[in-house]
Amino acid sequence: MRTNPNIVITGTPGVGKTTHAELLARNTGLKHLPINQVAKEHDCHEDWDEELQTWIVDEDKLLDALEPLVAPGGCILDWHACDLFPQRWVDLVVVIRCDSTTLFDRLTARGYSGKKLDENMDAEIMQMLLEEAKEGYDEEIVVELYSEVAEDVEQNVERVEQWIEAWKKAKNEERA
Ligand code: ADP
């Protein structure tokens, strides 16, 4: 049984996943796993999608690479998708959301344009990641948090920290 939870932080690119994951890792000692980086390090990039300017990932290979990292618990899985992570790995799914005007500014600042920009804007407006999370996991473990201004990050991370403490307490009681 895990003594620390595995937490997925997901959402459309630009909503603030990495910002949240880094602060949460700093405050809790949980291990931040930026999945893009794991995929790159383990050679899980299958192909380059020229139109969307993004890597296509070999998901089976990625899951094999992740399994030993995630099995002991205490990981923050930071990615713009979530439904590929097996339910048994995941204790909490945090979906970061953002107002579309804010997101547009963040993505254009990042150099996104054309189809890549449009698709990500549509994904956020249609709350695709929230739906994906609700479909893939028990609704009780899915939380939606907004990330517009700096204080939101602090507050959201604090909320997740409280959740982690409650999770640990419940696990300790189960074990006793
Ligand atoms: P993601 O990992 O989801 O792509 P990032 O964490 O890289 O998103 O954030 C994208 C950009 O938005 C960064 O420049 C980050 O500093 C900024 N940002 C994210 N969340 C907030 C927030 N709550 N307030 C202000 N800026 C934010």
C-alpha cells in the first residue's frame, strides 16, 4: 500500500500545471514528474506532428517507463492528458482551468499560433480535460481548480496539501 499519494495534475497547455506541480513538490517533497520530460528521457516519442508542432508519444512505452517510478507512490504526474494513467495508480486528479482570454495571452506569449493555438483554445473552452478526468476516474477524486492570478496557485496548492494530509490520515487509520 502506498504511504504517499500519486497525484495527476492535468489541463490544457498553458493553464498552469507546471507552476502548480513545482510548488506542490517544493512544499510536500512529492516527486514532480513532468511527463514530457520522462517521455523524452525514455525515448517514448514516436513521431513529430508537423501540423500541431508536437510529439506523438508511444503510450505503452511511456507507461512501462513510468510504472517503477509511480509504484511506490508520492508522484505528481504533470501532463496535458490523463486518461492513459491506470486508475490503480491515481489517488487524486487535479484539473487546472483558466479563463480563455488569459489562456490566449499565455499561449501566444509561448509562441503558439494557427491550428495549435486554435485546438488548445477549443479544448479549454469545451473543458475537454475535465471531461476526460471525470470519464477516466471516480468523480470523487477529480477536482477542478482555477489558475488566473499568482494567489490562486498558492491557494490551490494549499488545498491539495490539506487533501494529502487527509489522505495520509485515512490510510494510517486503515492500517491501524
Ligand atoms: P502548463 O504547465 O499548464 O503548460 P505553466 O505552469 O507552464 O502551464 O504556465 C503557463 C504560463 O502561465 C507561465 O508563464 C506561468 O508563469 C503562467 N501562469 C500559470 N498560472 C498562473 C497564475 N495562476 N497566475 C499567473 N501566471 C500564471
